[in-house]
Amino acid sequence: MNKKVVKVSAPGKLMLFGEHSVVYGMPCIVTAVNQRMHVKIQKMKGDLIIINAPEVKINNFSISISDLGKIEYPKEVKFVLKSIEVYFNKYKVSSGLKITTHSEFSNLFGFGSSSAVTVCMINALSEIFNIEVSNKSLFDIAYKTVLSVQGVGSGFDLAVAVSGGTIYFIKGGKIIRPINVGRLPLIVGYTGIKADTATLVRRVSEDYKKNKKKIEEIFNSVTKIVNKSRSLLVLKDYVKLGELMNENQKLLYRLGVSIPKLDKLTKAATDAKAYGAKLSGAGGGDCMIALADKKDVRKVKKAISEAGGIVIPVKTGAEGVKIEK
Ligand code: PMV
């Protein structure tokens, strides 16, 4: 029997190693964070889809099912609506819906609110229409949805929103392998600057066309770091992992995606005895991450704050998408 109300949540994410090169088919490592996106879906009679998303100031937005795919969606609700459009088309289902989203994290941090909401939507729709969808299919439908909205992306954020934990990932879900790492002593600093991932990815792609040799050399070095860090994570060798974070940051700087604020926050962290620090994600703003010994955590957090960053408390390796009671 079809269920009438479904609640789903999915975690946000932090890229640990391998941003940008992952777009070119190389591996990356990403972890799920304990700050989550929540979606509640209710079936309704009629042909309206009504959305409430208080964090992005959406109050009773409504669209009729017959307009799906025909009009330009407002940016605040485009991932929700595109998920429905893709899902309805794929499974030949349809119903009026009332949807409420709630995020435990700001969409400014770069924690992947769009990917988390997309994964929540696909999972919730499958529950509500009683359609069995494997984790791999869930990823595939979500990836198709995100690509049709923003045109670019490796899908790493979707994969970890589905699986949770910490994973080794190759573009399009070609490889998604859990890494047995447990919780990492990670400190997160927000720059206060919102980055636009698609713009940065396009910028790197322009640069790739002009300076193929240089960019390939950077990506190959990043890939060596990703592969080394995969085993060091299992061994919990934070000293060596910290060194790899610093190396990865230097390469991202050479790639041109770091900005002075990210340089300042990562330097403040390492000056305060963090094992290592780097930007996390596309660069251009959003967050940096630092790895530190327990005894130095307070000092590192203070240094990041004094350098103008906003420390965000997170726990890594959080649970993947799940149905909530
Ligand atoms: O900006 P974020 O946190 O969504 O990270 C982007 C990471 C990239 O490798 C630059 C893009 C991608 O889709 O993998």
C-alpha cells in the first residue's frame, strides 16, 4: 500500500582529498557530516506540488504537475522540482505532493545542500510510490537530476549522501568504496564567502584547455595524494595525513582555486600546530578543513577564528540517507 507521509534525511559532506581532479575521472575521498538535510513529503489529491523551504525563504510555493519541465524553476526549489520531474518521467508515476525541507546547515557552507536534498527527494519518492530502488539506482537518478540542473559535477556529494561514512569515489559512481576510518579529528572553518562550484569547475576547464600539461601534472600529483591518504586514513596516521593535506592545498593554490581568505585560514591552522589544512570543495570561498591532535584542537579553532573564519562543529563519517520515524 502507498504510504501517505514520508520523512527522509541525508547528510552534508566535506571533500577530504581530490577536488577538481575528480571531475576528470580521477579519484577523491569524501566524508559525510552529521549536519543533515530533512525532507517531508505528503501525497495530496489534485495536481499541485506545494513546497515549503523556510531556510531559503520559500513559503507555499506551488506548481501544477502539468507545468513540470515546461517552466523555469526558481533557483531555491530547482533541485526539488527537477528530482520530481526526473522521477515522474522515469517511473511513470504522478501525484499531488506537499513537500517541506529543513536543513541543519546553511546552504552557504558548501556542505552540499543541493545534493543532499536531491538524494532525500529520490528516496522519499521511492518510499511514497512504493518503488524499490537500490542505492546505486538512487545515486544514478540523483546524478542525472543534478547534471540536468547544473551541467557539471562528479557526483561525489550524492554518493556520500547515499552511503554515508567516508568513501573513495570515481566520477559518475564508477567506483564507490567505503573507507573504514571512523571519526576524524577534523576542524572546519567557514570563510564567510559563498563560492559558486559550477563557475570554478568551468574556470578550471578553461585553464585545462590552455595549459593541459600544467593542469595534468597537478591532477596527477593530487591523485597520488588521494591514493596515499586512502591507506593512511585506515591506519589513522594523522601526522602523514596532515602533510598530504598541506601538499594538496599547495596544488589547489597552483590550480588557482584558493583565495587569500582560504590561504589565511589554512596557514593560521598549521601555525597553531594542526597536522595539516586545506580548502574543501571547489575553492573560491566556502570552507577549509584542518586535522589536529586532540590537545591542539582548541588552539587551532581559536587561530581560525582570530584569522576571521567561523568554526563549524561537525562530526565526520555520519550515516547516509535514511527514513525517519
Ligand atoms: O564546491 P563543492 O563542495 O560542491 O565541491 C566541488 C568539488 C569539485 O570537484 C570541484 C566538483 C565536483 O563535482 O566534483
